[in-house]
Amino acid sequence: MTKLFVDDFKLKKSGKIVFINSGAGLRPFKNSTAYVTSKYALRGFASALREELREFNIKVISVFPGAVDTPLWNNKNVENIRPEMMNVDDLCQTIVHSINSPNNCVVEEILIKRTLGDF
């Protein structure tokens, strides 16, 4: 999917690519080996891509959110903590803020957690 955009971004010498990862891409969780592996792989891909695209003024941003109240949690027996999870709209506003970093500034990686931290 990324390849579909990169060539055009290179020609324009500008672009932004945002990867929505997971806190599991920075810190492993027990009993989640496959999930954690995929998240670490995504972090590696984004990091390598970032280095390859710097000279073209292309910003690559990796977002590592903690627990967000989404349908992913349906049927997971976590109803007691769902009200304490991050709100999707709040998370999106934070991501948009990082995307809008001005000029030659880039937020390369952003870990977003609820104020009270992990559960």
C-alpha cells in the first residue's frame, strides 16, 4: 500500500505517511506473541522507510496508542475498564496534531496513553 504513494511523494518532494501501530510495538505483552511480533515488524518497516525517504522531505510518523475504546474489545470481558480507555476522537486529534508539525519538524514516533497510564 505504501508503495502506491511513495513514488508520487518523491516527485513532489513532499508527503506524510502515518502508521497506526500499538503500544505493543514498543513493549511486549504476555500471551500476545503473534500480535507483538507484527507490531515490532511494523515499527521496523516504518523506521527503515523513514531513513530512505528523508532526502525527499517525506515525513514518516509512527503512532503507538495504548488502549482505545474500539470494537476490538467487544467480547473480551473488559467492560469494567472500557470507560477508562482513550476515546477515539481524542486519539485522532492528537494524531492530527503530529501530522500538522510545521516545516522541517516531524514527530517520528508518538506514544499516546491515557493520562493514568497502562492498565
